[in-house]
Amino acid sequence: SIDLSTLTRQSGLTALDYGFVNTSATKSAITYIDGDKGILRYRGYPIEQLAENSTYLEVAWLLIYGELPTADQLANFDENIRRHTLLHEDLKRFFSALPHTAHPMSVLSSALSALSTYYEGSLDPNDPDMVEINTVRLLAKLPVIAAYAHKKSIGQAFLYPDNSLSFVDNFLKLNFGNMAEKYDIDPVLGRALDQLLILHADHEQNASTSTVRLVGSTGANMFASVSAGVNALSGPLHGGANEAVLDMLGQIRESGGGVKQFVDRVKNKDAGVRLMGFGHRVYKNYDPRAMIVKNSADKVLEALGVTDPLLDLAKELEQIALSDDYFIERKLYPNVDFYTGVIYKAMGFPTRMFTVLFAIGRLPGWIAHWREMQTDPQTKIGRPQQLYIGSPERQLRKP
Ligand code: ACO
């Protein structure tokens, strides 16, 4: 690899790289991907092993601190996060100013910016104690904000967090519990959600993580950086794809035209229609996360007692696409978003909450990258070049 910043300074050469297809913006020790072989590792550990044997909080610690936590470290981390779940009562009123039709991703990013206003004076990115406390605040409060965005959209009262519960059970209760009835913990639901959060926890320099790093490189605080990451994630080509996949499956079903007809539209690039949940900038093989989700989808739906024809439709779509030259030549395979929506739906989440779930999963990765950047002595403010193609100098002559 060439250090382009030195080369540029010395030679005046600039590389034009739309979409940063071939530009490394940083060195990183967090996540390894081999897109040709379909390999993903967090801090060296294969994603398959972490998904099978770890919890989301263990993986969060691993990503942020570099090693798996000891039993004591994990217990303290868990306890600390439980103690920080409450939102300031005034912040709860923030939600009343928004329409119930607001997209939960917009609610999430604005509430995160609003949240930082409660911590003026403890936001300094250069103070390690403040970085620690803000790490815990974000991990503890983002799921609560997410659940309130959901409750707001369905017109139900917000519940207080129940800190006797684990991270995921608390989140599920905040979403699906209500004031009138006791909430029954479903271990199948909790474990399935925990596993999905692990699968989303980091993916090196994807668009949202790069956004978090770019914003953080200016010296902006962790809340501002993560809030920007949420906005980047919301796009349908990134995290928003999980919502788009379910909409697509629903439309195929309703149109009655069948899977083959839809695939033909994609191949003909009919009005730019894409097979959502397929293709990836880095994976030119099956996304290992999609493989895990696909393998668990049947089990989870069965355990939840749900049957969904959309899962069969997704499998049919995958089968047709994977045997079609258009997809084979372009190395387009299902990505993590292809099957997650069917599971989120079976869990009872509305489609518009899917990307919010992705954001909760991705939060440890954003935090880990933000912190890695802050402590890297080579970090500079992110500032891409451009090739100017506008008018040469001209003179202003007023008529
Ligand atoms: N359906 C149909 N064709 C596709 C798809 C797709 N999902 N993805 C890529 N292609 C085609 C393009 O049209 C292009 O074809 P061409 O060579 O004939 O012009 C070729 O494959 C290369 O595509 P690019 O857009 O150049 O690939 P890029 O790496 O820039 O894009 C992306 C990656 C954005 C993920 C793309 O595959 C896509 O739009 N997928 C659908 C959205 C999606 O699922 N996003 C989630 C990504 S994973 C994540 O963020 C968690």
C-alpha cells in the first residue's frame, strides 16, 4: 500500500476515488474482513464463534477495549450500563414535540444530539474519564431512546427501564411491555435479538462508521459523532436496506407478478430497481452474517410460533438470483440485511424500527472506532480532495 498523504504532499498527485473504493483512511485493529472469502472477525475472533457463544455486552467490551472481558469486568460493565439507563425527565418531553409519524431513525439521531445537551461540561473527547462515562451513557440510553421512538409511533406510554433485567430483556420490555400488564420475558426472543445485535456490532470502515470517524476527527464529541452515524446508517443503500427488503418482499407478494418477474426488472435496471439486501462493497462472496441469520431464521420463527410466507419468498428470491448470470457475474450475494427483517417482524417490531435495531447493534463499533481514532497519534481532521471541473476564472461585469 502507498501512503497517499505523503505522496500527495511531495508530488502534487491526487487520486480520484469515487465512493472511496480504493482509499484506506486509517489503520485499525478492530475488525478484519476478507470479502472474497466471506470472513469477518472482531479483534481476531470469527463472527460465527462470537454469535454462537457470546453476548452483546461481551462483544461490545471486546470491540471497545480489545480483549474479551473477565467475569468481573463484564459484571461491572453490565451493572454500570444498567445504572445509566434513565433519561432526564425533561428529555422525555422532547418526544412530544415530534409527530407520531416521525421515522424512528430521525427521532433517534435528533434525540442523541439533544441528549448531549444534558452533559455540557463532560463531553471533552480528550479527557479519558469523560470518554468512559459517555461510552456507558450511550450504550445505556440509546436503546431507551429507540424504544421511546417506537412507543411514540404507536401512541403508548413510555415505560421506565427495569434495571433488574438484562440489556436485551430490558429493551424488549420497553418496546413491548405496557403499564397495565406484567411483561413475560421470552428467552428465545432475547437470545435471538442478542445474536442479531452481535452480528451488526462492527463492520470496519462502512459508511456510518466512516461518518462517525470523520465527524469525530474535527474534535466533535461522541454524541455528535454517533448521531451523524445514525443519519448515515438510515440510507437504503446502508442500514436502511433491512426496511427496504421487507417492503420489497411485500410488494412482490402484492403485485402477484412473482419472483422471476421481479428479478427480470432488476436485471433490466427498470427504473433503477435493485434487489435490496443483495450486494456489498466488500463481500464478493456470501456475507458470513447473512449465512448465520439465514440458518437461524427458521429456528427463531418456529420457536416464536410464527409462520411467514415472506421468508419462503426471500429464499425463493435468493435461489433464483444466485443461479442467474447477472448476479453471478457481479458477485452479488445476500448481505446481512436480507433475512434480518423477517426475524425482526416475527419478533413484533414494525418495519420502520428495523434500522433502529441495526443502530443499537452498531453502536459498540462506532464507539470503538471513535475511541481508536482519538488515541491514534496519526489522526488528522478528515478532509478529502476534489478535482475542480467548474468554470475557469471569469470577471464579474454587472449590466
Ligand atoms: N441489485 C441489482 N444490481 C446490483 C445490486 C443489487 N442489489 N447491487 C449492485 N448491483 C449491480 C450494479 O448495478 C452494478 O452493475 P453494472 O456493473 O452493470 O453497473 C454492479 O452490480 C456493481 O454495483 P455498485 O453499485 O458499483 O456496487 P457498490 O459496491 O458501489 O454498491 C451496494 C454496494 C450499495 C451495497 C449495492 O450492492 C446495493 O445497492 N445493494 C442493495 C442495497 C443493500 O442491500 N444495501 C445494504 C448493504 S450492507 C449494509 O450496509 C449492512
